[in-house]
Amino acid sequence: MNDTTHSADFNKIPNYSDTNDIENTTTTSNNDSATTADKNTTETLNDDSAQAIGTLLDMQQRYDNDLDKTKPSRLRVLSIEGSDPIGGAGTMADMKAFTAQGVFGYAAMTSVLAQNTQGVTDIVNVEPSFLLAQLKAVSDDADIDAMKIGMLGTPELVDTVRGWLVELLKDYQANDKPKPTVVLDPVMYAKSGDRLLTAEAEQALGTLIPLADIITPNAMELAALDTMVNGAKSNSNIPCTASIENQPSDGNNQTNKSTQLAQTPQSCEEMEYLAKSVAARFGVAVYAKGGALALNGSKECTDILVVPTHENGKEPVITRIEGAAVPTQNVHGTGDTLSSTLAALRPQCEDWAETAKRAKAWMTGAIAAADSLHVGHGHGPVDFTWQHSPTGLSFTEDYWRRTKETRERIATMPFIERMLDGTLPLDDFSFYLHQDDIYLTDYTSLLALASSRAADPHERAFFADAASYGLEEGLTFHRQWYREYGFSVEQAPVSETTAAYLGHEYRFTDTGSYPALVAVVMPCYWVYSVIGQEMEHQVRVRRLDLDHHPYGLWIRMYADPGFASRTLEELRICDRLAAEGTMADYNRMMDAALGSTEHEYRFFDQALARHQ
């Protein structure tokens, strides 16, 4: 290697926020017969692919920042809630949900309930001064990444939380600390129709809602929020579809049936209409829970997510979080559990839509496992332990952390450095390409197998396209390079290193696990994408001429925005499968991915190592 060669650092890739600065190597057809629509479609695809590079680099930069040893190993989430001695709702549910999602939980108690699976018999609200003391005990000593605010039984308690939260947000902003995510569960009505707040407390709650990022009303609460006195008159035209008689409950908690619950939604369409109205009025995202529809006999349980754009004239983004209704009466505490799960997951996800879908999937599993618990004689709790999360990190961030040492070895290996500066002997690169021929033949078969195993149509299409792309682009380039530099295109014998890599992949494939198969093929995408993007950056810095570079076509292929787009989609699929799987699924996926990463290092190294 000559003295002017610089070591490429693939763990410190610049954050290209301006995707216009990224050379887009994808070209459109110059055929005069191409229609304008074809050209527009191609340009759109190119723009999306170029944007994928920025997204991928931003994600890697974020993961690298979080490698700082001063960063916490888990997110920290606060529950502001009442208690539940039976353990299925309130603070007890929040703590279990936090643990299930891999985060560390704090708690400030707002009230103490005498409650079980059959109902509430008494409530003692804590003194506002004592609630404030609890809140300050947490915030004065520890950082908060997110919080879930639940039952606030009196106007004074609402005022206490609002005052504390306003000061907390000001302090975080002044000290340049990330704003904590605020999830507010507007606890106003129980599933039975019991009114849990006085009218005064409901009005006070309305003043707290604008400080939240998202609220999670059930059907009755959604209707109540739409007609709340402190807002403008309801612009809804939904007729009254439910009326609940007055029926005071036992005890001295002042809970009673509402006299008239106008506009309670009875369908997804009505829920969506009201959720849009509430989101617009309060300027917050709304997750409208459809559980009441399922309890009324619907075979589906669809929730509605409405996220305001906060841009004048722009419609909110509406997502239907669909799911089948689980035939069970054991749904005690599901509202509390959903809101705390959203709070735990939001800092781990890209947006509210991803957060909501992950929370919904986890909740469905917890509800489906509820009947086996046999807790109480009424509406029992869900099973918080049906699925274990080993960490508060996403699968891809966990993988990124664990592969730091291997990625650093790849960054400084002579094969990669000499390829970049053009000093790698041609016969060594030819040896590498011949082994890559063998590898790609089997690798694309694995991608096709992933397509056949995928239940999701989008993922089925993605892996089918990936298999086709690998054969057409990869092997076509290989043969072009062989001919240009005078090497034989005949297939060479498989090396021990290549055979070992393929053997590793087939060991996980043969388990029949779709998540393990997706994870074992992932590093070939991500490692090559990281190398390609860093090489492309170094080409600019050193002003290298790729048109006359012996390995210029290789560099362009793996720096291409289209390849980055495919890599990003593969990573998103890995994160989804890991989040929805069991602890055993997660560990199997991680073992598969870590093993493939080590094999990637050996695969690159074998061309030069054979001379030693």
C-alpha cells in the first residue's frame, strides 16, 4: 500500500442530511419511445432510493451515538397512575408492560384503589402535595425518556400534574435534553360505563391534553372529549347511539353511570370521525381504542390512529390498526396496558404508526394468552409475560452494538483498503469474485426461500425481487469484469471459507424459522451497504476517477441508492420480526446475524489470506 492511502473508517460515516449531495447512479432509459409516465415513475423510484441512503446513514449515526458508554442501557419511563391490588391495571400493569418492552419503569401513585377483576369498591386519592413530592422525587434525580399519565381523580390532581409537567418540559428544553414522550390515557369511563371522574375533573383534564403527544381514549371517552365544554361546540353530526342509565356504584368514590352518553361511536367509521375531531381540537395524536366494539360482538378489533400534521391546510394522517377480536372476557386493564406500552415503545420506533402497530401486535398476544392465567372470577387481566423482550433496543441497534469490534476489523482490513485505492492485485479480486459467484448462487436461493415463507405479501414481493436482483446485477457484473480484465468466467472450486459461510446460513435456514432466515441473510446487505457508502465518500474526498478505476463498477454497485433502499427494508423487516417474536426467536435471530457478520469478515479476508 502506498503512503498516500488513508484507512477507511466505516463506523464514522458522515451524516448526509442533504440527499441532493449524493450521486444518484441509477439512470433512466433514453429510449425515445419511453412515455412520460414511465420517466416520472423511474424518477420517483430514484428519489425514494436516494432518500433511503440518508435514512440509513442517519440510523447508523444514531446507533453510533448511542454506543457512548454514558448512555443508559434501557429507556426510562414514568407511570403516573392509580394502583390495582389485583395487579392487572394501573401502576401494577404499567410496570409489567414496561418490563415486557425492555424499559425501566418509575412510578408516582395518584390514588389507591380497592379493586379486583369484578370491580372497584373504593378509591382514596392521594393529597396533591404528596403526588407532587413523588413526581419531583423522580424528576429531580433521574432522566425521563417517556411517561404515561393515567387516572387523575380530582381537579387538584390534574392541576398538580399539569404544573409539574410544564416546568419539566421547560427545564428539558433549557438544558437541551430530549423532550420526553407524553402519553395520556384520559381515564373518564370504565368499560362498564362507570363514570370515573367528576365533571370538574373532566374539565381540568381537558387543560392537560394539549401537553400530551398522544391520548388513548376508549369509545365513551372519545365521545366525551368531542363534546367537552372547554372546547368549541362539537362539529360532529353523529347521532346519539348509546344511552346508559344512572346507577350509582357501591362505595364512596362518586363513580356513577353517565346520564346520557351522546355520540358514542358504534363503528370504525364513527370512531375515525370523532378521533379526527378530537385530534384537531386539542392538537395531539389520538389512538382511539376499538375494544368496546369487539366486546359488543364485532369479529374485528380495529383501532384508529390519527396524527395531526401541524401544517395549515394539511389533513391528518389516519392509520387503521386492524386486528381480529380475541374471544375472551379477560380484558381487565387493557386500556392502561396499551397506553403504557405506547409510552415504552415510542422512543424505540420511527413514528406513531410503527409504535401503534407494535403495541397492537403485543397487546393481541397478551389478550390471547389471558384465559390461561385464571386470575379472579370476573374480567381477568392479560398475560404480560406471554412474550419476553431481552432489551429495550431494537434488533438492529442491538446488532449494531454487538458487531462494533467486527465492523472495526472490516474497516481496516487490507483487502478493502487496497480495493479502494486500486492497489489490490487483479488476481486476488478475481479469486474473491469467483467465490462470490458461488456464494450468490446459494444466497439468492435463500432469498427466494424467504419469499416463499413470508406471510406478508409485501415481504414476499420484496424477497422475490431481491433474489432476482442478486442474480441479474451481481453475476452480470462479475462476468463483465472477468472479460474486461482477461479472467476466465468458468466457476472455480468452492473454498473452505465460502463453504463455511454457506453452511452457517443453511443451519439456520433448516430450522424452518422465517425470522432466522431473514436475520441470517441480513448482514450481507448491511455490511456491503456500509462499505459501499464509505467507499463512495472516500472517492469524493480523494477525487478518484471511478471510470478508470479497476474496481469502480463494484464500488458504484454497492454505493447505489437502490441497494441502500433494499438494505433499509431488510432492516425494517428484521426489527418487526424480532419485536413480534418470542425470546427464543430473538436469540436465534441474533445468533444467525452475528455469525453471518463474522463470516463476512472471513469472506473478504480469504483472497489475501490464501497467500500466507
